[in-house]
Amino acid sequence: MKYHNIHVVYTREAETADHYIEKTVRRIAKEHDVIVATSDALEQVIIMGQGAHRMSAAGLKEEIESVIEQMKDDYPKQEELIRNYLFDYLEKGYCRRDGASPTWFS
């Protein structure tokens, strides 16, 4: 499963996550920037030896929480948005170019 640049993988039966990570990092780390989130010290050493970057599980959690907070600051809350509608600025006696009466929506 892929979401933006995040890949979620379900391994095959009898294949460990560590084995999948090592195999995949070996294949793609030479051409791509790869970050592996794991708190397993041995796995961190192995993936760093294959050219990937490491992040602890706690570091990943902190990163996600930081991005969520940044998004909250960067984007205004829905209640704070001011709506601007063209109909609010039209005069009551407004006529369409074709001479027909305007259609008003409520």
C-alpha cells in the first residue's frame, strides 16, 4: 500500500519484517534516499551498512506529532474561514446582460 511517499508492506508468510527491510534497502538505497524506522539496534546497524538512514520508533512518533502540530499552525481552522460570496455584493436591482431577472439562491 502506498500513500504519498510512504509505503506500507505486508510480508509473505514465513518472511520476517527484518528480512524484507534488509532485502529492499539493499535493492533501492543506492538510487533512493531511504529511511527505516526501527528501534532494533542490530537492524539499524545492518540497514546503515547498506546505505539507508535510520530513525527510532520513538523518533518517528515525535516526527509525526511535530508535523501534525505544524499543519495545525499552518492551516486555519474551518470555523475561522471567512466566506466571500459574489451575491453578497450585488445590488438588489441587478439585471443580467440578457435582460432576464437574476436567479437568487439562499
